[in-house]
Amino acid sequence: MNLRGAPDVKCDGIPQEPECAATLPAGGEEAAWDRWEHFAGDALGRYKEERNNPDRDGCSMLSPYLRFGVLHPRQLLAELRPDPNHDHYRSELGWREFYADVLHHQPRTTWENLQLKMNAMPVDTDARAKQRFAAWCEGKTGYPIVDAGMRQMLATGWMHNRVRMIVASFLVKDLHLPWQWGAKFFMQHLVDGDIASNNHGWQWTAGTGTDAAPYFRIFNPAMQAEKFDPNGTYVRTWLPELASVPDKFVHVPSESPSGVPSSYVAPIVDHGEERDEALRRYKLVTGK
Ligand SMILES: Cc1cc2nc3c(=O)[nH]c(=O)nc-3n(C[C@H](O)[C@H](O)[C@H](O)COP(=O)(O)OP(=O)(O)OC[C@H]3O[C@@H](n4cnc5c(N)ncnc54)[C@H](O)[C@@H]3O)c2cc1C
């Protein structure tokens, strides 16, 4: 039908709902405030201590609502009191604003290293690198905390902050892949995907950004997991293959006397060797 005065524009029709296999959080402002009430009534009082534990309900999970402007950060600031846990929550909201500001002033850093000296860092992009990337994307690296994080994101569109840091570190420092590959995959799957927080979160981990974690500080995935998911509750939630692995080996099933369960995968790389390789590459760039 041609409406009077409307330009004759070719149109393919209304697009179908995109396919989405993930179970996403409820949309809308009411759902956002319900989540806030749940968090503020309980976990906010322990936020400083428990925000790093993916096995607890210890953070607000409000990122999708902030991302889409369902809530404004000022509305949350108005709910906070002078208190160490509230102060910590306030500072996390500050990181979001900080990264938005950095990107506003330096838009080139969306996909380029903020620290130009890190452009000299050798990264792998060959066929083996692509295979390793595919294993990382599917949550099949053989490192349970990494795989659990990736499966959580594929299933729900969200991943715990501590685990985001661990999976990102693994991609950059254990697999030696460009951080941009991981950042792009995150943007395709996160329901809170935000180009500033995401790409600068990646640059922080990769040691290429603002106030970056020094490149030589390399996360050991098993030690991170033992510290922040001591009983393996989180990894078992997302990796049912590990249900019968004893607690002691749940983060290192390859060391279990009964070996890696046949439904799971052996580690695709050796963390110790790749750590040395990452440090060797860092030395090439900095001479240190
Ligand atoms: C590699 C990597 C990628 C990330 N990608 C995103 C992304 O795409 N979108 C996104 O919103 N956050 C991202 N983050 C930051 C952080 O992981 C999430 O904001 C947080 O996990 C969201 O969960 P939450 O709402 O329970 O956080 P809470 O701990 O409850 O924090 C409250 C709010 O503060 C903000 N916030 C907390 N930590 C950070 C942080 N490190 N950087 C920026 N803002 C923060 C978020 O808006 C968050 O909702 C990323 C972090 C890393 C390391």
C-alpha cells in the first residue's frame, strides 16, 4: 500500500524475532526494581566480600537493565547509604561511567589498543589459533572454570564478573589470541553487552588499556577457581559432566585418579607452558 506523500521505499517486511537459545532475565522496569530489592535486602550487606564468588548470589545482576537504560545509575546511587559495602557498589557503578568516558574521548580504543606500545605484542591467528578459539567459544577448553563461564553466557546471556576476567585472561595469556576476538564474541552473546565496559574490560585483562592489569600478572585458572568456587558449586552447575568428580579434583579433573570423565575434554593447553610463553612474548615488547 502506498500512503499519500510517503516515499516509495523498498522494504523486506518486518524481520522475524531473532533466534535466541538463551534464557534471558525478565525485561522492564518492574523486573529491574524487583532484582534490586532482592539484592539490597540481602547480598548488598556482604557485597565487598562476596561479589567475587560466582558460587553465591552476591552481585546485583542489574547490568542488563543499566545497559538498556531501564535504570539510570543515579537511581541506584540514591538508594545507597554511607557504608563500606554500599561504597563498594558505588565504586563499581563508577567503573561503568569511567569506561564510557574513556571511549567517548578516545573512540579509536573501541577495537584498538589504548596503549600503543602493546601493538607489538605477537598474537596467534593461524589455523591452530582458530581451533583453540572455537573450543573457548563452546566452553570446551578442559579448564572447568573457563568452560563453566562460557556455558553460563551461552545459556543466560550473562557471566559473573570474576569469571569474565578468568575467561578473558585465558584467551589472551593461555591461548595468545587477539583480545578483539573474545570481545566480539562477548558482544554477540552478552545481554548486558556494552561496547565501553566490554571492550575496556577486555583491554584491562589484556594489559593494553587504562589502569590495566599488568600483562605479567597471569591468572592461574585452577587457583582462581579454588579460591572463588571452593566447593565447585559453580562449575558443576554449568558442567554436569563433572557431577561425579570429587571436590578435590573438580577444578583439575585431569589430575583425578579416575581421569577426565569421558563426556568432558582434556585441557587443550598446559597452563604452565603457556604462562612462560606469554611472559616470553611480553619480554619481546618491553625488554623486561
Ligand atoms: C572481559 C570483561 C567484559 C565485560 N563486559 C561487560 C559488558 O559488556 N557490559 C557490562 O555492563 N559490564 C561488563 N563487564 C563488567 C562486569 O563484568 C559487569 O558489569 C558485571 O559482571 C555485571 O554484573 P552485576 O550487574 O551483577 O554487577 P555488580 O557487581 O552488581 O555491579 C553493579 C554495576 O556496576 C557496573 N560494573 C560492575 N563492575 C564493572 C566493571 N568491571 N566495569 C564496568 N562496569 C562495572 C555494572 O553496570 C554493574 O551492573 C565486563 C568485564 C570484563 C572483565
